[in-house]
Amino acid sequence: MSDSDCIVFNSARPALGLLAALCLAMLAGPVASAEPAPTAATHRFDRLPQPQAGAGIDLAQVARGYEIAGVGTAPANTGPRLLVFISLSMPEGALRRLAADAPRAGAVLVLRGLQDGSMTKTAARIRQLTGGTQSVVQIDPKAFARFGIAHVPAVVLARETAAASGCQENGCAAPDGYVAVAGDVTLGYALNHVARSAPAFAAEARRLRARLEP
């Protein structure tokens, strides 16, 4: 398995309780955070606290746990990806709104690391937030670096090539490969903003926004 692989478990299986992806790349250690380089694709509404990096983790222990659970690798994505960068230390109301809207829009919730360095605590917290919905949660500090995410929440709509890029330097994703909206706003508001202000991503943003309609 390469360091960009993810492991998935499914909320449809009662023993697991949520659909989540854990990128084992994070186990090499936390990624340093820095301010993203200004690009035309980044839209900031306010500045929120930086999420805490995860503590050290025993790679072998995590791998064994997933083997016991009978989980496999994350399914391939062949189109634009909607990523919602969050921290479990964010205000409860904001977390619950994003957790509720993400599966409806087909978005992936992305965390920098585990809560208190514990997979068990992280899974329990996510289960509490998602209420058993088929949410997808990805723990991937490299994604935070790739898109220059220094503050959460942040919504990123990325082309497949940008989302799958193996680059690890801060802000290394191609500026024309994604658009980001940062600030404590709803997912619907962020997609509306993208549709209005980023013509190259407008059609996809409108399509995803429509999925949030009652």
C-alpha cells in the first residue's frame, strides 16, 4: 500500500457505525501549517483557529485494527471532488451543519489528525456528529498542505488531478485545479459563492448545490 492510500469503513455496517477513510500517510507525522499563498481561487470570509495536529500513532496497530474490521481501500474518484476541511475542536453547531450537509452534496470531510491521537475517540466523535449517516471522513494532513489550508472550516472544489496530486509542499496544488472558500459558512453558501465567482467551476458547484435542496 502506498502512502497515499486510504482505508474505508462503512456506516451501513452496524459494527462500524460510519463511513470513514483514514489516510495512512498521516502516520509519518504531522504536517507543519503555514499560510496559503494568495491565489485567485481562494476566498476568505474570516479567520478561525488552526486545527490541532494529531499525535504520534502506532502504524502497525492501526493497520491490524482495520484488518480485523475487514475494511478495504477507498473507492476511486473519477471526477471533481468536494472537500470540507474541519477540526473536531470547531464549534458544535458549525460541525453538525457541515456533517449533515456533506453526504447530501457528496462531499468528503477532511481532518488533519486524530482526536487526542486516538482512533477510537475520533470514530466515536464522528459517529456522534454524523448520527449514523453515510458520511465520508478522511484523515489526511497532506491534503491540508496541498491546498494550503491553515484555518477551518474551508471548502475546496478540486479537479480530479488536483485532488489526486501527490505533491506535499504547502500550497503546491495547481491554482487552476481548485477553488477554495474559507470561513464559518454553510456548505450551500460556499457552493453558491463558487458558482458566482469561479466560472471554471460554476457548473459543478451548481450541480452539487442542487443536491442540498429539500
